[in-house]
Amino acid sequence: MATVLTLFPESFPGPLGISLAGKALEEGRWNLEVLDIRDFARDKHRTVDDTPYGGGAGMVMRSDVVDDAIEASSASPGPLLYLSPRGRLLTQERVRELASGPGARLLCGRYEGVDQRVLDARGVEEISVGDYILSGGEMAALVLMDAVVRLLPGVMGNDDSAGEESFERGLLEYPHYTRPPEWRGQTVPEVLLSGHHEKIRRWRLAEAEAITRKRRPDLWVAYRAERKQGAD
């Protein structure tokens, strides 16, 4: 169950309404509820923000309005997550945790963000989808939801493929090839045509390790450390 608190409810389900995620939504394999934060404004102009104390550019979402929206979603299951560039980086491990749980409530900020007091009072978990800035939390929420939904039972066409993807084993994914066997002078690696499953498995692991070591040294160090600990 995903519950989204946003100023732009029309953003959802967005791309999650198509392909496998959309089909799963129609089949009830996951559920989506969207709350318009502006519905909890306290004046006829439906004001949700105000100027920041201490000065500075931009506007800040009001604590009272946001808190009322959060309270209205209190019966929805799962942790309350605030999509924020200063949050803990979203990892595949956290995605798996969310996928195995009852759901989550996703608070989407706008402008300069949300009044800190409501975040503190509600014990909100802040999550970032990367070291860059978006116009608001909606796109980040869609990223998180997509990552979680595809791990739910019955959503992906081949559930076994999830275990082979990047980050699932602490490695980036190995290269893929399909027909035609020769294209612009480039051929498919011979081992993939051999039909020898163990050789293919070893080749794929070696490729994944080489790519990870080259492109993500941080992941490679963690992977080596985990393997060493397992060996010990």
C-alpha cells in the first residue's frame, strides 16, 4: 500500500500506471492512495506555504497544514518517508525492506521544503534518491515506488531475474546480448552460445565483478569485504 501526500496529485500513478506496474495496480497486487495536501489548507486561498523565518529565497511548506495531511493518512500502513536530497541515500537493501513490509507513506515536498518542526514531531524518515536537486518530491516518490513495486510477488514477468540485477548481489549487472549473433562486426561472446550453464554463470560473475571494480570502486570495496567476512 503506497500513500502519497502531495500538492500535485495528478502526478500519480504517472508512469506506474503502465506496463507491469500498471497491470499489477489493476490486479490489486499493490494499492495507491493519493492525498492532496492543499485540501488541508486553512484559508479560502488554500495556502500551504509561507516565507521562511530568518529570511532567504523561496517559500516553506507550513507545519500545521502538512501535519493535518499526515494525520489524515495515519491509518495507512508503513513508515512515513519524506523525499529529500539531504536524506539517507535510497539503496536496494532499503527497497527490499519496504517491499517486504505493509507499505509506506510518502511525503512530497515542494518549494524550499517542509517546516522542520513537523518532520521532528512525526519522526519522519528522510530518503534521497540521489545527489541532485529535483523540483519536488513527486519524481523521487515515483522512483522509490517503482523500485519497490517491481519486487512485489507476481509483478515482474520473471521473478528470478530480480536476483541477477545490479545491486542485488552487491555488484553491477553483467552485459546482455540477443539476436542477431553478429551486428556491425561485433559478435556475441562465444561462451553465451555454448549452452554450458556453469561456464556462463562464471563468465557473468566475472563480467559483473570487472564492471563494478571499474565503475563503482565503493561497491567493489564493500563486495570484497563482505566476501572476505563470509570466507572467515
